[in-house]
Amino acid sequence: MEASNFASVTAVSDVSRYANRPIAFTFRFVHQRWASHAAILAAVLAAVGCSVGTQYGIKLLVDTLTRPGDGADRTWPAFGLLVALIAADSGCGAWPAWLHTRRSALPATCAETYSVT
């Protein structure tokens, strides 16, 4: 058997051990690429935090605008915070997709998962 054929046979037999155990296969896949999965999870959690923070930023802006007196001086920092939270939410939401395409932390298709090449 050639070295390249041996590697593909080993890869097929390794994957076939998980034929009836999809959760074990998923954990094996996550374990092999733990750093990429951790980075994606952190980015998703940051995006959720920014999304929730955006709601509070809108509340702060509305409260600042409805406050009597010199509300115009306090409006710009509240508006800046809101814009920063929206930008961070957008960036944190797009970063996992970029990481996926660059590092292939997650399989794009089932065929990619089971390929032996």
C-alpha cells in the first residue's frame, strides 16, 4: 500500500468509527479545532453583548434627549456610544464568518466533513 493510500484508508476507518455516534464525532471535530471554535464563541458572545448594550444605548439617548435643560451637550456622547455599540455589534457578528472562511473551523458542507483527501 502506498503512503497516500494508507493515510486515506486510515482517515476513512477513523471517521467510520463515528458512523452511529454523531455527538462523539462533533466533539472530536470541536476538540481538533478548539482554538478556532473558542474564538468564534467569544465573538458571538461579544456580538450578543453589544446587541443588548445597543438597547441600553438607545434608552440613554432617548433619556438624554427628553431631559430638560442643556440636553444638547449631553446628546453627542450618548449618540457616540450608540454608534460605537452598533459598529461593535456589526464587527463582532461578521468576524466569525470571516474566521470560518479563513481557518475552516467549521465544515462548510457535509461532503467536506467526510472527505478523505
